[in-house]
Amino acid sequence: MKHNRRLIRVLTIIGTLCTSTAKTEETQELKAGTTILANSEQENLKNNHAEISILPELSWKQDKDQIGYQGIFYHSKDTNGKETEWTTSTSEIRAEDEDWSLDIGRSSTRAYYTPTTVNFDNKARGKGASRIYTGTILTHKGTGLTLGQVADDTRMTPSHWDTTLLGWTGKLNNEWDLQLQATTGPHLISSAAATLRWHPTEDTTVVAEALYKDHKKTGVLTANHNLSDNLTLFTGTQITSPQKGKPAGLATAGASYNLGHGLQLTAAIQQELGTERGTAAMIGIKYTGAIR
């Protein structure tokens, strides 16, 4: 019965946004575009990692109501022969008005994030720091509360969304932000996460995160500091402790420089933590281009 009431609420919001009558004094805006992210990283002058992400977007806005689509489709290849098939990390429809937003599809639920290198960020997600779900998530903007019915895989079948997601995102004060999240399914708590962001100045951001998912406990700490408009220093550490086995993780530190025209140069040192203990020097370049 509760599920039916949630479904009715979801359909009501979508219907309101899609069928609202345009008034002459309201502004209407249609946007469509595609962003291409291309990254290439060289590790210890041996292995080259290259990847491309395609981000299509489409949105229609009328006054304070908006409905749109966004996607992230990803592919990568290494010189050592390792290659990923085209994968979907985001494919969702979002409908929102002044008070509510509704997401339907597959996307990350992480609210706060400080990027380091492509290599570190992707490996951290793969080793337990992923917050990607498929399903429906309803958010009340005023309170920051979220309620969703989701699954942690790519299946878009509503009957497969057997996990309830609860969350809250908000500001503690001018410097601190907090996101809390938990999912309940066949077990009482199937995943839980807490993310704390500290931004003491406009140029410094620190994000600490603790996650429990897939019987793994993961801690992530990242920080960015802008030395100038173009130069950013960063550092990051991630450690995952499985239910069985030894903890493993990554640590990285480096700098990125904005070259202009969509190009960004990155150099870093990355250290494997745990049993592998490998050290890598890394230099990379990223291109961000928008097609509209």
C-alpha cells in the first residue's frame, strides 16, 4: 500500500511537470548538448591508460519547472591490453519543481566530491567507493531528505528495485556540509554512507567519506587547494577492508594545471596500499569539449 502511494506521488509530479499549461508571462527554455571527456594518463613511462566519456544532456524548463535527461557512457583501453566495453554509469530522467526533484534511472548518489586523478578515482570506485544505484529517488529540496526504491546494478526493471534508499543532505554551517545515506533490503542495512565536506576558504575543499557496501568497509579522504586560477594541488587516500581478506587501498598526491581550450595537465605520485605496495609516477592530460 505504501509502495502504491509513493508511485502515485511520483506519477503526479511527472504529470504536473509535463502537462502544466504555459502562461504568457512564463519563460520557456530548451537545451540540448553533448559533452565529451577524453583522458590519457601515462604511468611510469610504461602503461598508457586512455578513456572517453560521452555525456548527452537534454532539458526543458518552464518557469521553475524542469524536466530533462542526462547520461554518461564510458569506454577505456590500456596499452597492456586491458579494455572495458562501453558501460553506462549514468542514464536518468530528472523532473523537478521549486520544492521537489525526482530521478528515474541510473546515477551516482554522491553529493560531495573532490577529484584527484582519473586513475585514482576509477580505482577507488572499483574497490568499494561506488555510490551508483538504479531506480527512483525523490528529494525534497527544502529539507534535503531523499527517499528511493533502487537496486545497485544496471537493471531498469522496477520489479528488480528491491532496496529502499533513505538519505539526507544539508549544510551544518558556512564551512561544513554533510550527507547521510542508507539502504535497506533483504537485510536490515544493506549499505550505509556518511560524507563530510569542509571548505574553510573558497580555495580549499576537504571531503571525508565512510561507506559500507557489499560487505566491504571503505574510507576515502580527498583534498583540493587552488593555488591560482589555473593551478590546483590535490591529495587522496582510499582504504577498503573486505569481510574476509586484508585491507587494500590507494594514496595519491599531485597537481593539475589548466592549459585552456578545454585542456588540463595533471602530474601525480600514486601508491598502492596493502599487500601490493606498488608506486607509480603519473602524468596525464584531460580534454573537456562541449557540443551544443
